[in-house]
Amino acid sequence: MSVLQEISVNVKNMKQLHASLATRANQIKEELSQGMRKPYKELIDVCMGDPHRAGVKPLTFVRQVLAACLYPQLVDSDKLPVDVRQRAQMLLKACAGGSVGSYTATGGISQIVHRISEFITRRDGSAPSYPENIYISPGSQWALMNILNVLVNSKASPRTGVLTPMPCYSTSNLSMIGLGAVVVPYSLHEEQGWELQVEELHQALKSAKGVCKPVALYVINPGNPTGHVQSRKSMQEVIRFASEKRLFLLADEVYQDCVYGGKSEFVSYKRVLSEMGPPLSDTVELASFHSASKGFMGECGLRGGYVELVNLDPVVMKYIYKLFSKDSCAPVLGQFALDLLTNPPQPGDPSYPLYSEETQHIRTTLAHNVKRVFEVVNSLPGIRCQPVEGGAFGFPRLHLPPKAIQKAKEMGMQPDVFYCIKLLEEAGVFVGPGCEYEPKEGTYHFRICIIVPEDVMEELLRRLSSFHTQFMKDFS
């Protein structure tokens, strides 16, 4: 028997991301470490939303608490602030055997789940949150996969469809396809700052007729890779649409702490739904996702995320419990990270001054980077970038010369992949090609992470400007 013949057709349908770019980036790093001469001394990696990888320093309070949990002797010493030791002691007490090496309950450590619920209630004002509706997982994408597992019937005819934004975070689409779902794209309007317009949702439903049966609507707010932030009005329209079409609403809100400028404000889908009142607030089914990997904490490697479920049938909740049970539990340090994310130091706590200083520095850095990306990128010929209102990325559009597009086709590449490979080789800047996020056909983009130190961003923009100017000359 050949294993190849037995591989699921859904897995075969999963699009291969451009691993060759990542492989080449790693090769370049190795070549630089061995002293190979290049026009640059270091590779700048802004392909992923991984702040620590890019040079952003971890928050001291977070690492001190985790250190004390891993090495409990620190709890009894005077080497750490008293509130750090108290938090570590509280977290360890909640673990079986007082150890981070123990299994926890399926949905997460009870005390942490309750504290997440309290955080959500504070965030959303009058909208109550219930611990029994919250599941902690090894990252928000893991939770999304479990919820999709409930929604998607791979053997159904017609097949199950999920409405997703175009462009969209590539891993989410891969997860849906891997489960056997049909991705039904709805366009975000780039010229209007990547706005989500309900007319596009209606158009997406029409396109699904005869192809699949849509059961869910996936939204990302703040946007990835687009950097847009939805208005209350837009969210209300989306909720009414989901209710009218009987769609399950999947709200990816992992970048909720990253909003820039006075005109934008993050408001959760749960809060907007609650404020709209009955019957919508009692009937629209919603799953909201958050993570310790994103925002100011940036603890991607700890793998801690959660989902809160709203208005689900108790019978469905039993099946969701079964799905989360198969994974035993989320990593304990990831659960601790969520506790620290949702319950940071408060004024008067010994750790608060340093925590406030560090988070404010990150905020200032992000505001600087957002402004500089917009200014510099839009000053270059053949690139236009919409204002980044939130999230971790800019998504500039490339207006490439015909000769560059033709050259890319001759080499069997998408034009934006061709551009990104040359940027990597010639300038030592690693960005994500836009085609991975499936933007509007015939448009070319690249994704750039903005959660990096200021000096890294300035060097990146200097290299990008020099490279792009020469690229446009070479292919004019």
C-alpha cells in the first residue's frame, strides 16, 4: 500500500505556502554567519507577526512570573518584586501538585478561566461573560480549528462553506480547506481602507449557490494582513447579515490591543451584539478568539489562546467539550501567559511602573512605525499602502511594470513572489508575498510586520527604498 494513495483529498487541496522563501532566508542567515559577503550584514525578518523574533523585548513582569513558576524557589526569595512572587504563588497553587508539569482541566485552569471571564466583562461593559463558555487552547488558531470541526461536515452534499475575507490570514484558510470546507471569499475594499461592506457578503453568498452551503462567516478585526479596524456600524451590519442568513459568526480578535490613531477604536463583536439587544443578542451564534501571541505581550512560542462562545445550544457545547478533550489541555505556561495578559499589574503594584514604561514604549514604537511605513512606502513610485489602523501588519500594493510581471511569469512565479525574492536576495529584507493571502485577482502586494524596534524599521525602510527604486529602473 502506498501512503500517498491514502492521504486525505482535503489535505491534498491545501495550498502550499511559499516555504522556499523561508528556506532561502534561513540559508542567507547561515551564509552571513559564515562571513559570506553581501550588500548587508544582517537579514531583517518581518515576514511573520512574531515580535520577539523581530527584536521586541519581552515584558519583564511576564518573564519574572514565568521564571518563578518554573523555578519555585524564587517565590521564597527576595530577588523578585513581591507582586511577582504573589502571582506566581497563586498560579502554582492552581496547578495539580503545585507544578507547571501537571495536566489541567480540558478548558483550562479554572481560576484562570474565571479571570479571563472577568476581563471580558470589564472590556465589554454590560455584556456578561460566563466561564463555562470559555476554552483555553494552544493558540487561537487551535481553538478555531476545533470550532470549525463542529461546523464543517466533510461528507455533506453540497459541501460546507465558510465566508472569509479576501485578503485573509493564510493559516485560517488552510485550516478550513484541510477540514473539507469550501472557502467562499468576500472582498474587502482596498481603496476605502480595506473596508468590509455588507454588499460584498451578499455577493459572496450568490457565488456559493450550486457550489456549497455556507454555514459560517469569518471576520478578522483588526485585520490581518490589511490593518483595518471595523467601525461599530460595519459590525452591526455584519451581525444583522449573519442573523438573516443564519450564519455562525467567527470573530478573530487577536490584535485587539493594537489600535493606532484617534479615529480608530476596537470594540468586540460580543459587545456590539449585546448592545443591539434582543432578538439578535439572544440568537446570533458567535465564537470570539484572543491570544497571548499577539499585541504587546507577543509570546508566540508559549502557545496560549482562548475562545468564548455565545448563544450556542447546550447539546452543541457537549460536542465542543469532546473536541477540546482530545487535546488533554493547553500548555500550562501558555495558560499563565493568558492570565498575565488579561490581568496585568495595576497602579500601586510594585511591578506597575516598569510594566507601564515598557508597554508605553511599545505603543510609541508602533505609532512611529505605522507613520513611517505610510510616509516612506507611499513616497515610492509604484507602491501604495492604505493607513494601518490596527493589527501587526501593513499590506502595500505593488503596481509592477509589465516587464517585471513578464519576467516573473517566465520564471514560473507570481509577480509579488518574484519581487519578494529579489528583495530578500538583494536587500536582505524578508517579507510575505501578497498572493499567500489571496487578494483581489490581478493585484500584487506584500505583507510587512510593524511590531519591530524603531531602528529596525528605519533600516528596513532605507533598504526597501533603495531596492525598489533600482527595481523599477531595471524593469521600466
